[in-house]
Amino acid sequence: MADEKYTFEQARIRLEEIASLARKKDTSLEKSLDLLEEGVRLANICTELVDHTDMSATATVEAAPSDASNHETPDADTPLDGSAPGSDDDGVVAVDIADEQRS
């Protein structure tokens, strides 16, 4: 894959292969330097791909409408699952005993 375009996953897999080859004791100095050069190039490709992805995600978020009036914010007492405050899964409403004793 000398001049091919890499996906992030392809570059990551090749970097793992290079690291494995470089760890072998029988790898010559010349081969190690070649592996280092390829590894640096692949690391740069990975960095560019990640940066590009981050910028694309940021651009997508910024392009989305930010009209907060269409979105309801749940109250502190409203459970996130949409059930009634103080209710259990079986539909029974829990009552605070301290509130009952004050009445």
C-alpha cells in the first residue's frame, strides 16, 4: 500500500504490524529505519484523519439549528424516562413518609 489512500483502521493495523516487526531481534538496522519512516508517515496520516473527523463533527454541530425553544428541558423532579415523579416501574407512586406525617 505504498501510494494508496489509507483509512484510519488500515493505517492503525499497519502501524501495529510495524511495531511487531520492529520488536523482533532479527530485524536489521536498515529495515528498522525503513519501518520507522513508514510508521511516522502512517502516524501522520492517522493524525490528519482524526483532525479531519473532529473538524467535520464540529462543522456539523455548528450547522445544526440551535433553537432551544423547540426543546423542552425536564424539571429536576421529572425522571428522564418520562414516568411520573416518584413513580416506580409498576406504576405505583412513592410517597415520602415525612410528608405524610406533617399533614
